[in-house]
Amino acid sequence: MVPQELDQAELVSAAKAGDSRAFEELVRATYTDVYTLAYRLTGNEEDARDVVQEAYLRAYKGLKRFRGDARFSTWLYRITANCANTAMGKRARTRHEALDEDTNLSDSRPEHDPEAAADAELLRSRLNEALDELPPRLRAVVVLRDVYDLPHQAIADELGISEAAAKVRLHRARRRLRERLFPKLGEENAHAV
């Protein structure tokens, strides 16, 4: 095992034995990745914070059932994805928010190459917009596979679908992203409307 994984395994064992400080350390060690996943799956900070809180609560309550077949962080990603899926389902049924077109999404930190930073920010912004346009079921698959590198079977298990369905959804999501980000000549006007 890699030292970081070994540390997490020791913390999990201590947390299972009732050591609340060990669980706090697990939270500290995984928070950034868990929040990033929640944000990518929900698309906004408020929902991401709610998902993260719910994910850690579920992890804490279910820690004794964690068998250690996978890394703790992988188990936590699955819980986070489930919480995000639940939250997005609730949000779709209960609330609709308009996007504010005046929101500035640029990174204001100084970079070594401002032109490259601007290009990267533009691409990141276009990618985020394209991800936001995907239906939640397609967005979840592409984020879990391409950002968190989960295997198709793990994605299928996580979302309660077959592995074939996970692959089909991933293909469809990637195709939509490619069409949105790199339209062919005749398609550019269709996306501009």
C-alpha cells in the first residue's frame, strides 16, 4: 500500500473503533476531492456543500459496514455520487434557477503566462457550460469516468444501471460534449442560437 492509503486505512480502523478524531482526519484528507466531485455533479456551490455534508454524515453512520474492499476515498466518492444524484433529483422536482449571464467565472489569480491562462480559462468555462447542459444522468457518468477515473462497472454499480448502459451513456455524453466544444462548420450557427 502507498503510505497515504496506509494512513487512511489506519484512520478508518481507528474511526470504526469510535475515535472521532480519526474520522475528522479522514474528512480533512478527503474534503477537497469530495467537494470537487459534488460541485462537478451538482453544478453549484450551495448544492455541493449540502451534498458533501450529507455524504460525510452517511459515511460516518455507515463506517462500521465499510469492509475495506476498496479504498476509503473510492467508497466516499460513491456515497457522494449517490447523494448528488438524490439532490439533483430533488432539485429537478422542486426548484428551477435561472443562470445569471453576468457572473464572472474567470480566475483572478496571477499566472506566469496571462495569455495561456486566459485560453485555459476560456476552455474551462466552455467545458463547464457544456457539462452543465448535459442531463444529470449523462453528466454523472462522464464526471465519474473522466474526472474520477472510476471503471465502467463501478459507475454502473453506483448509478444502479448495467455496465453496458454506463458505456452507452458515457459515449453519448462525450459525443454531446465534442459536438458542443468542437462544432463542425454547419453546426456552429445551431449552437449560437
